[in-house]
Amino acid sequence: MRARLLDATVECLFELGFAKTTTTEIAKRAGVSRGAQLHHFPTKAELVITAVEYLLDKRHQEFLSAFASLPAEANRAEVAIDLLWSIVSGPTFFAWLELMVAARTDPELRPVVAQLSTRFAETVQRTFLDIFPRPQLPNPLYDIAPHFAFAVLQGLALDSNILPGHGHAEQVVEALKRIASLAISPSS
């Protein structure tokens, strides 16, 4: 029941936005009674935060699983960018975006979203260091690679959502792959 509530919450955030997402609509989509929803999550804020955290954790595990199954000859930098783009250009990012925008003006959400953002950034950094060992020679691109990649992909996702059909997304993703290869090259 908990997973159904969390999935329904993300669905609502993606389709309706934060302002129009209600606990009543979430309970309806999850196929649970309002009382059951309130038992698990007494407030909308708690439900939304938990749902986004659940989704980010789930996407992180999917990323790790996909990466673990790569053949040895795969270009790991390119695959990482493709995987990140599939995550950032989908409902996960837009649910997260809805929460971030709501937290900007909501004093109840702001500290919790800030804490979640910090944890997510730490997870991204730790995962990056695990997957891509530090190069032998100093490389300033390496140190900012995960932050740079997310900034570019999130901006691109926003741009693609607001201006669909402009056809630049594929070119930007390809350019980012080339930059990522420079940033994480073991011989750097």
C-alpha cells in the first residue's frame, strides 16, 4: 500500500504539479481509502517528500544495476550520460522540480527539501567516485563532472519541456558525452 501511495504521489506531481496535487487525489489513484493514506502519511508535505525520496533512491538503484551489467568494452562515460538523461528527462525530474519550486516559498518544505538535496548530491558524488576512479594526473574537469553533468541535463530537460521539438537535446547530450569522456579519462 505504501509503494502505491508513493507511486501515485509522483504521478500526481508529474501530471498535476505540486499545487494541484492533493492527498485525496493521491489516495484515489493509489486505490486506498483516505483514512489509510492519512495513517501512513498525515500531511501532504510528508507524503510528497517521502515519495520523491523513494523515487530518487529507486532511480539510483536502477542506475547502479544498469551500470553493473555493462560489457567491459562499453564507453562508461557515454553510458552514464545516456542513463542520466533517461532519468532527468522523465517524470522523476519533473516531480523533483515541482518539489524544489514549492520549497522555495514554503517554510515547512524548504529545510526538508534542502536536506534531501544534500543527501542526493552526496549520493551522486559517492557513486561517481565509485564508478570512475580519480585519474592519475590532476584534471579539474573530474572534480566538477557530476555537478556539471546534472546542471546541463536538468537545464536541457527544462528547455526540452518548454520548447519541445527544437531538436537541440540530442546534440547537447552528445556534446556532454564528449566532455564527460575528457573529464573521466583514466589517462588524464
